[in-house]
Amino acid sequence: MAIKLYDLAGADPEARFSPNCWRVRMALAHKGLDTETICWRFTDKDMIAFSNQGKTPVIVDGDKTVVDSWAIAEYLDEAYPDRPMLFDSAQSKAHGFFIKTWTERVMHPGVIKQILLPLFDQLAEQDKAYFRESREPMFKCTLEEFGADAEAALPGFRAALQPLRMTLAEQAFLGGDAPSFADYIVFGAFQWARVSASRDLLEPTDKLVSWRQSMLDLYDGLAASTPARAA
């Protein structure tokens, strides 16, 4: 039986943009597990009420429901230890947790500054009011005000990625010779931008472009098959 993944989408059901859902999609492919993705939107709260919370990703594996991308990765390794591991040691898991924290504290704020307005434009109409009402108090300004200086902020975002460049100059993946969950965490942020933004956040000559392409090509082009707004 396929594992069900409730996966956030825009108005276009193929526009699966959630960075956290992408972590899980890549993790499921890494484990070689059959997966059924179910299109979910911000206001479809009733659809995942069984999970006792209101966010994706959510997976359902038989009679087991798991929420939160990190908890899902832990569950997949515990439930399917005979499949390729997302964390091959306690040290790997600790490393992955640092990457998670860095990505959420450094990458995600930089990405959302760049993609907020184009992302809002492609949301389903029924989600737009919810998105505005839930995000503007967080930003302490309107969506338009938050995204107004995206161009000026882009060089700073690119500079903040230097630790990634330096690491990936020495090894093929953050996991070493092969991708690990750490790679999927970072890639989720890039895929968020790729699906949401109308321009590429990386310069064409950026050394991260080749790593990102390697991630897009994994698992028969799983991520590359999702339509991109950026070139």
C-alpha cells in the first residue's frame, strides 16, 4: 500500500511549492517507497483534521499518521531500516539537525523575501485571504511592503549561501558522496523558490547551480518534473 503524502499546492495542482513537503517527497524517493501525493491547500483544514493539526506535510502509512518533516524522516528510518537510510548514524542525524536549523533561520527568510509576491499571485483564490491574514501579522507589514525591497536584498541572500558553496566545492553532496536528508532540507528551499518565483535566485555562474541540478535529476527527475516559474 502506498504511503499517502498531503502536499501543499497553489491554484495549479501541479505547483507543489512547500519546502517542507519537498523534504518529505525526496525522502520517500530516497527510501524507494511507493507514494501517493494528495493535493492540499491552506484552507483545506478539514482534509487533514485527522492529524490533529493544520499544516503539511502529513503522511499516512497504513494506520500510522506522522506530521512534521523532521519527524517523518525519523519515522521512515525507524519503520524501514532495510531501505537506504536518511541518517546513517547519530552523528549524521546531528549534522542534519544543524542543517535544518541553518536552513530555517538563514535560507528561508532570504527565500521568502524574494518569492513572497509571486507566490501569493499563484495561490488558489480561496487561500489568498487566509495567507494574507496569517502572514502579515508575522511580517508586521503588508505582503506588498515586505516584498518591495526584494531586489535590494538579493545580493545579501546570495552571500549568505557561501557556506554551502564552500562545502559543496569539496564534496558532491552535503551527505558526502551521496545525498542525505541534509541535502533534501536545503534543496527544499531551492525548490520552493524554483516553483514560486519568476526568476532564478542564483546567478548562472554560481557553483551551487550544478548541485541543484544534481538534486533535480535524482529519482528519475522527480523534482524537475514539477513546473518551474524561474528559468
